[in-house]
Amino acid sequence: MSKRAVLVVDMQNEYWPTGNLPLQGIEDAAANAARILAHARAKGDLVVNIRHEFPEGELFTPGSKGAEIHKTVEPQGDEPVITKNYANSFRETELKNLLETQGVEEVLVIGAMSHMCVDATTRAANDLGYKTTTIHDACATRDVEFNGATSPAAHVHATIMGALAFLYGDVISTEDFLRT
């Protein structure tokens, strides 16, 4: 049994062009994620599907179409689905217990949004002692505005991936992963 898990973070309809919070490059990121999942499943890696819900509000509303995992990366068979209410996929969920029970030592993180839940989950996984890899071209984000300045999605993504690569594990491409 593999000691590696792929964490598919928030690849939900809300982030597609028909959702309430569309991300730049989500279709390409999802296509890469699908390739990663096919490879990981063939290798016997654990695939953990993580979905965000906000109990109140207009985004990721429980039971809504937007809160559903997108068909491109939908869970297969009895793959676990973890529902979370925070950016960090480990916070107040069964994720850590699930990984421990399965003997996981290494996690790969893919999904959305690069600057929020991917970032928080990757950092938490590293802090919990997992060998952590983020697959940069299987993640997507959006423009971020702060204090009157807008940072384009490509800059936001590059900044987060650079920060993760600096101290929180490896950051690689889909092609590099598929060579494993």
C-alpha cells in the first residue's frame, strides 16, 4: 500500500465560470488534476476529496450546485470526502486521523484557491510532519485586491507557490509528478 495521499482541495463548481467565484485557469488546473488523479489511483495512492461549505452565506452553500465537487475530478468508488468550514483542511475535520489510519507519510496538494485553502492546507500538512508537495499547475486562483491595489491571479499564484517552495515542501508541475 502506498504511503502517499493526494489531497484534492475544493475543486468545486463554485470556482467554474458558472459559479459565484470563478477562478482564472480553473479548467486547465482541473484537467491537470484529472491526469494526476488517474496516475495516483493507478499507483494505489489514497485520494482524499475535500470540499468547502459555509453553513451561512451565498458561497459554498450546503446542498447547492456550487458546493458540489466538479465532474472533472469527482470522487471514485469509496474515496473519502472531507467537508470543511475553514481554509485549513485539517482544522476541525477527520483529515489527520484518516491519513494516520492509512499510514500516509507524504501528501500531494492540488486544488483551489492557491492563495487560500491550498496554501493553508499545504502549510498545515508540513507543520504536521508530512512530506508535502504542491503541484502548481493543478491549482488555480483569482485576482486579489487589497488597500486599493489589485494583484493579478498569475502574480498571486506565483507568490504563493514561491513561498511554499521556500519552506513548506516541494512545488512541482504535473509533468514532473507523472514521471514518478
